[in-house]
Amino acid sequence: MPTALITGSNRGLGLEWVRQLADAGWQVHATCRRPADAGDLQQLALKHAGIRVHRLDVTREDELTALTQEIRTAGIDLLINNAGVYFERWDKDPLGSIEYAAWEETLRVNTLGAVRVTEALVEHVARSDRRLVLAITSHMGSIAEIGGGRNYAYRSSKAALNAAMKGISLELKPRGIGVLLLHPGWVNTRMGGPDAPHHPEESVRGMRRLAEEFRLEHSGRFFRFDGSEIPW
């Protein structure tokens, strides 16, 4: 039975990843900051014996240490760095009214959090059969695709994540561990909003296809969920 670990799995894309993988027969370690408040995830876990729910705030070293102790020697075929934040209230503001505390928190979660999780769990990935790390990033992290101002915090956090994961992919490739950077599209979630054209089921299905078709020569590359490649 293949095993996945997913961060930010209490709603949106993370919850959909849990649902689809569990339906496909995977063992899923589903993590979120407040499991007691994750009603939809807990209900899903009641329906699937293969789902285990764990507490994890990706900015907290103590919770990550506790998680590694809980899963001990388990292999992780697919590590999905999905947890992320977007402070729209501040990130839409122009120069002159930037909220730097929110920017710092965005970097802590979106960039440092994903790298911290990958570093802590890389040996679990190494002992699995599939050995793949996914970073759920955004086309907004592509410098080539910046077409306007604002969104400085989110854009920079995803650009930094892309750069870090590209470097990690080169370090891990000799060990047979792959890294994929995936843009899920503009998805109808709490973050994406009701006007988004894509549903989580469609987005995750596309990303799953890329994960299933992964070959090591794809490592460190940046794709949309439909398989098209994104320029840096």
C-alpha cells in the first residue's frame, strides 16, 4: 500500500488530496494545525481506515518533531507540501501601505514551512518505493509571468519556494528522490474564492496524473496541473 503525507489537509486542495488518495487505496497521513476543528477531515477519516490525522503547524519545530516520532520508520511515497497562506487583505495594498508582519508570516509558512517539512521527512521519503516530493506552489511565483504590481508577499514567498525546491531537487536527485513544483490553477477554494474556474477535484486529478507519470528527469521542473510547463 503506497503512503502519502499531506500538509494543510483540513480543507480545499489538501482535503481533496486526502479524499482522492484514500479512495485509491493509499495510506494517508493527513496533517493540519487544529485537528479537533477539522470536521470534514475527521468525517473522511471515519470512512477510510487508511487515513491518520496528525497535528502539524509547519512553522513549529516541536510539532514537526512530534510528527516524525509518530510515524517513526514509515516510508512516504508521496510528500505533498500543500500548507500555505495568502493574506489578501494586506497583499492587495500598493506601495506605501505594505504590512510587513504579514509578509514575514507568509514567508514562514509558504517557503520555510515547506522546506522544513521536506528536510525533516526526507529519510522517510528515501525509504519508500516512489520517492517523490510535491511542492504546491503558484504561477504567481514565476518572475516571467508577473504582469502587474501588488501581491508582493505571496509572489515572493512562492518564488522563494520555487528556488529552494529547485536546489533541493538537485541535491536529492542522486538519491533517486524526485521533486515536482506544481501550480494547481485558480481553484474554487476559500483561498481562490467563488469566481475561480476550477474545482478542487479537477485540479487534484490533474496533479495526481503528473505525480503518477513522474520520471526522474522531470525533477525540479515547474508545471501547471494540466501538464503545461511554467517559465521561471
